[in-house]
Amino acid sequence: MTVKRILLATSVAVTILASTTAISGEKNKTPGSGPNPFSDCGIGAALFTNTKWAAVTSNVIWDIGITAITSATASPETCSGKNVTAALFIRDTYASLTEETAAGEGEHLTTVLNIFGCDVPYRANTVKQIRTEMGQLISSPGYVDQPQLNKDAAFYSVIKHAVDSSCSV
């Protein structure tokens, strides 16, 4: 990514942040009292909890920071807690999770569903959805050659989507 593209992405993200913060209408909060969307939210913050510059860089590179900004403005509670815990767990156990996802069961898969609060009666359908989406993702051209961080983030998105659509949380 060229310097021009990074600067453009950063300026677009800052503009979006400024406009969404103004629109959010939270009059009873002191400006700046919420999470920093670039370093405290999004996939970057989940993967780089102790390295703010890496979180910012990841968020800007991943999707120009849109996910992080959306998290901070629409639902700041997602900038911490179970989402961050799940993202870190996925990052740290990616190899085991992918194997267990392929098998349809396993300790790490159960743990990540527990972290997200997926109730037991909904897990079979959730795992089925995760398996389907990950199967499509892994078999897509170029997936194998992606950096590990991109694979971690994609797996997080697949699991989060499955949990949001299949589990009672």
C-alpha cells in the first residue's frame, strides 16, 4: 500500500468518524469520552491489544477503519469484552480452530462459542454455518497466500456472523 493510499484512507476514516460522532446525538456524554475507534475498536484492537500503532494500522488497512468507527459510534460496548476476547482467542488458536471446524467439533470451537455466549441448543446450526462459510473462504483463490492476520480476522468475521445469526445471545 502506498503512502498516498494510506493517507487517503486515514483522512477518509477521520472524516467518517467526525461525521458519525456529530450525528450520533449523544448529548449527555463528554466529547472524547468513548473509545478511540482506531486503537480501541475493530479487528485491529482485538488483534493488537497492547500495540496501539499496530491496531490503528490494521484497522486502516483492513477496511479503512470503517468497522472500527462503526463499532465505536453505534455500539461502543463492542470495543471490549467478549468480542475482543473472542478475537484474541481466534488469533491464538487459529490452527486448532480450523481443524476443529472442519471436524465439526472440538474444545477450541466450544470455547469460542462459549466466549460469544452461544447457547447449547443453537450450536449445531451455528457450527454448520461456520463450516460452510469457512469452507468457501478457505477454497477461494488467494486465501492460502494471505497474511495470517487477514486469516484470523476473516475467521473472526465468519464466527461472529454465524453467532449473530444463529445463536440466542
